[in-house]
Amino acid sequence: MTKKPAQKKAAKTSAPKARIGFVGVGRMGANMARHLNDLKYKVTAVYDVNEVAADELAKELGATACRKLADVTANADIIFTVVTNDDAMKSIFLGKGDSLLKGAEGRTFVNCATLSPGIQQKVAKAAAAKNATCIEACMASSISHARTGKLYLMIGADDAVFKQHKKLLEDISLNLRHIGAIGKAAEVKALVNMVMNINTAGLAEGLGLAQSLGHDLKMICEVFSQTGANSRVLETDADDMIAREHDCWFSAEHAAKDSGIAADLAKDQKLNLPLNAAAQAQYDRMVGLGIGGLDKSGIAELTFPGRAGSEKKKKKSDKKKDGEKK
């Protein structure tokens, strides 16, 4: 007798009655939770490796600060995850012992971090084995957008799962695009951040050279804005580069990671992307100098004359020349 396959339990609705959990309540995750709480969604469980952050947000929202991942799953129907990288994603879903997938039947996981397509697909497969579903919700936005529900979301999910939870996704976003199956949104997000990082590195070099040549940088920015040098990055980062105000909205460390994801995708496709490699090298250098926690605009510290990164590079070059003379 052929055994009939088990029927999947229908995922619970994403109407405001659904219980919402958050894993990763840094600046993005916490502000998404606050926004949903404002909309009267029931944010019932939060978790973070920074227990103080989880405790404070839980107190603010009237939620439970969980110490175990499995407790988040037990106390929520839909769980948002906002973690740092692939390793963190593996640890919360695929780690030995405690895991979000314990008791996960009927749950939906909305995974928002910028990660490799491979880990998104691996997690989705593991969730399906537990009769749970996943939505890849890649964000191309900042902290203020998370707080006000104006995220730009690129979605990877099965059509039925996307339609079932579309209202919830619309409630946290201003722009919502269903890219395709799990993994496809991660590919597009890698492309977005690759181009953004290249543009940022290029702008930092252009402004650094302009300053070396003695130009007025406000004039340079105005000329850039009216010519082929214009870009979104010019609007968001130029003033910060000039003023050396690098309060973190998107860190150099994350920029390095995301350029690395694009590099891995290119390698799989046997493509050479020298501009991406150069931008990644600059962000890796920031990390090496101990300034990876600065905003990506901090790449200007490597290109403007007289700044820490350019000075260190100059001293290294001078030492090399001294050695050659000897």
C-alpha cells in the first residue's frame, strides 16, 4: 500500500489577529516591530542576542522577551527575522538544539536580511519539511522607512504564500515587488547593493580628487547633479562625505558583505566584475582599519586628502619608497 503524503497545515492568516514575533531587534527590526504595533498588530514575542535590547523593546510593546528561539515560534504565528549574515541565519534556523523550526508547523517566517540566495533557499526547504512557509523580504530602505512603514520590499515567495500575506507586507512598505521564487529576491538585492556600493566608492573618489585639485565641493556637487555624474548616492551621501558625518545608516561592514555576495554570484556565472571587486576591497579596508562600523559614506575617509585612511596608505607608500632607496 502506498503511503499518502501528509497534508500541509494551512499557514495562519496575516490579518491583525495573527501574533507577530521578531528575531533580531536592532534598529531595523525594532522599528518594524514598533510600526506594526502602531497598526494594532499583536507583537507578542521578540528575541535578540542582545538581551537588553530585547527586554527594552518587549517592555515598550507589551511583548515577551524570549530567551529561546523555539519560544518565539511557540508565541507567534508570523516571525520576522532581521539578522546580520548567512552564519546568523544558519544559527537561528539550522543550529543544533534551539531553533526557530522547533514546533514550526503552520508558521510563516518573513526573512528580511540581505543574505545569499543559497541560504534563503536552504532555510525555506528546511521550513517546508516542518510544514512551515518562508517569505524572502529583502529591504532596500533605511531605519526611518522601517519606523514609518515605507520600506521598499523585494519579495521572494511562492505565489500563494505571497498573496496570503500581501496585506501584512503592504502595511510595512511603500513599494512592494514580488520578484519570484525564494532566492530570486536575494539575487536582485545583491545587484542593488553592488551598484550602490560602486556608486558610493566612485563618488568618494571624485570628491576626494576634487578637493585635492582645490575645487569648491559644493560647486562640484551642483555640477555632478546636472550631469552624467548624478546619482541617488550623490543626494544621500555627498554632504556626509564632505562634513565627515558618518553616523551609521548602512555600515561599511555590511557593504563589504553585500559586495561579497554579488562577487560569489558572479563567480558562479563565470563573470569578472572588476568594479565590484575594487569597491569591496575598499570596504574591506575600512573594516581592517577598524572603521567598518561607520556608514558607507565613510569610504571618503580613504579618498579625501589628509584623512586617516589616505594618510595610512601614504605612510605605507613612503616606507616602501624608503626601503627601495636603501
